[in-house]
Amino acid sequence: MIRVVLPAHLRTLARVQGEVKLNLEGQVTQRSVLDVLEFHYPMLRGTIRDHVTHQRRPMVRFFACQEDVSLEPPDALLPDAVATGAEPFLIVGAIAGG
């Protein structure tokens, strides 16, 4: 089971409270986690990744085991602690300003 933490506005959109728990078969990568997340919560499609290219949206960051994995390849394996559910996969809205 994979644990995913969404930012507040995406939890509201998906109508969930707290963490999202997903069952995932096979390798645990950013792509596989987001594919399963969007399958179970289709209202999130296009909010985290582009509809067509499936590229991460510019103002969204991914964290695993307190490390920013946003720039890692989408098919790179996530840490074992995330794959086993010991640690959550965090999706965070980045903040920009001047």
C-alpha cells in the first residue's frame, strides 16, 4: 500500500480527508503512483500532470523520504520506505513570489 499526501486544495477536489492509500502492483515509481492516483480520483487528472504530455506541472513538487524527487525521471524507483508504506509520497504545491 502506498500512502500519498495531497495539498489541501487537491484533497478538497478529490473529496478526501488526510492521506490517500493506494494499492499498487509492480514497481513503485512517480509515474505508477500518479497513474493509480488519477485512475481512482479522475478529478485530479490535469492538476498534477499535463493531460497530454503527463509532465509534472511547474508549480508542483514531489517528495519521498524528505527528499525532493521532482526532477528525477518519472520511471525511477521510489525509496523502499515509500514502496512499503512506511513513508508517504508527498505532492506539494510550490510557492513562488517576489
